[in-house]
Amino acid sequence: MAIFFSTFVRLIAKVIALLYFSLEVRGSENIPRRGGFIVASNHASFLDPPLLAVASPRLLGFFSKAEMFRSPVSAFFLRLLGAFPLDREADALSLRVGLRILRNGKGLAIFPEGTRSRDGRMGKGKSGVAMLAVRSGCPVIPMRLIGSDRALPPGNAAPRPVKIRIIIGPPVKIEGDDYAEIAAVVMEHIRALA
């Protein structure tokens, strides 16, 4: 039931994104056809998680703030959509959940900045994406969202009909074990997708 529900919601979201935001997606061939992978994207709007889900030809798992799971109703729907609670106080638990998703051959979407940008500019990447990439051995696929910050700026209640483009880059080769350096490299690959 969860896969059917996720597929149905993605289809509805895709139709809305195409009609309302004139969504354009380039590079979807860079998403691996099988096996675990990490999508690493910039984050400027509450629209970003559903937009990533629409852009990926495969289902993605997501981390969502633990506070979003406080209501049993929202927790139920978030889990059906592939979201998992991210407890910033329990990073080790979140890491284990992420590794389990990847080792089960599924995709995991991550916003390396850790939070939404307030001004549309990309911030510094945190080490979580690097830890998951190194420990899982899965490829990191950089993804850049352009226009979502104008479509739903912070503080706006309703989205505006602004064109949104999503560019999916080729896999980033992860080398070494310096998590800060790897996170910086991933962010540079995202920035380069202009």
C-alpha cells in the first residue's frame, strides 16, 4: 500500500508541478537504475522535498524534522511518503536509518546544508552526506533546484506560479574520509549545476 500511495502522490505532484510551475527536469538519466544512491540537493523552500520526489524516476526516502512526526496523522502520511524522522540530538540513530535505506538498494534524498536557505543562497554542507556516502559506498547524485525559493519564499503561505528547473548531475566520486572536505566537494558539484 505504501508504494502505491507514494506513486499516486508523486503522479499528482508531478501534474501540479508541470502545470503550475512549468517544471523542467534535466539529467534524470543520471539516477542509477538499481542499487542505493544519495540525492544531495540545495534547499530553499518547503516545496523542495516533493519536487525532488517528482524529479527522480525512482522512489526516494527523506529525512524530515522530528517535530513533523508529533501528530499521529502527519506522521502516518509522512511515513507513507517515504519520510523518516531526523532527530538532531540523535544523529547516530538517523545515520543508521539512512544506511539501512541505502543498503536496501533504495534512494535517499538529503539536503546537505541541513536547513532551508533564507535568502536563496547555498550555505555550507554538513558532514552527514559525507558519512552516509563513505559508510554505504553509494554514489552521490548532485541535484540543483532553481526557482523554488521564488515559488514559495520563507513566510509565504501560498506558492506562486514561478518556473522551476531541476538539474540532476552525474554521480560524484567520493574519495577519502575527511567528512568536511567531502561535504564541501558535494556542495561545489551542486553549485556547478547552474
